[in-house]
Amino acid sequence: MAIAVRLTRAAQPPRRYTGPVIPLFAIGPAPLEVDRIAAALAGAASADADGAVVTFLGLVRNHNMGRRVRYLEYEAYEPLALKAFERIAREVEERWPDARLALHHRLGRLDVGEASVAIVVRSPHRGNAYAACRYAIERVKQIVPVWKREFFDGGDVWIEGATANPDDERARAEAERVACA
């Protein structure tokens, strides 16, 4: 004789979190996992209202300025880079209040085809998600203290990094113009 047992929600054992927590903002040598970064945003109470998730991956390309790129090396002032990521998130929230942002950047040696930066934006509406994502990468290029060294056939060169003052309203307006074009 088989006995069926039905557990109610209250009778089920509590779920225990067993995986690592994925931060919204990170910089370091670990490979970028866009699905896990996106999942970090999905836990918000308002996530059920989201109709759009936009992701951006910046990849190491095989050419620049007419030269064949072999690989890149990224360096950063990590504490200030994280503060810049947080600032970009605040700026996104000011301009697109329903958008939420996660931003990760890699450091160290990256080969052609590897992702160097990942940006994920969730929003109830796709237009805001796209614009906020584009704005974020423009601001990364403007204000985040990350530098890259490009290795190509015959040599290497440092590529100019962020040069805008984070408080420069003209730079911020330019990033918004590009994002909303």
C-alpha cells in the first residue's frame, strides 16, 4: 500500500544559500559571466516588473589602428574604479529611475575574443534599458581609471584611458547625448 505525502510550504525545509554572492560592481582578473551578473540584478523585489534586460560585452578585437592585436593587458586603480562604477549607477538611476545596473571589468591579460567589460541593465521598458546601458559604457570610457596596454605585431603601446573629470557636466551630457541618439 503506497502512502502519498504532500508537504505544505511551511513543512518544507528552509532553502539555504550555497553559492557565491555576485556583486553588482566588480573589477579583477576573473572571467566575466554575464548570466551570473544578470542574475545578481534579478533578485530585486521589483524584478517581476522588468520587461527588458540589456547586456553589453566589450570584447578584445584582433585589430586597432591598422595593426593586428595579439592581446591586451588591463590595469586599474581598483578602489577608485569601484567608486566610479557606483557613481555611474547613481547617474543611471537619476536619468532612468526604473533602470538598475551591474558592471564588471576584467584586469590582466586578455586574448582576442575575451570579454573585458560586462554591463547589464534591467528596466520595465527596453528603451530605458538600452539607453542606460549605452550611457554606462560611455561613462566607463570617460571616468573609470582603467588603462590598457595593447600588444601587436612588432611592439606594444599604452592606450589612453579615462580622461574626463567625473564632475564635468559637459562630459556627462555628451555620454547622455550618445546614449539617447
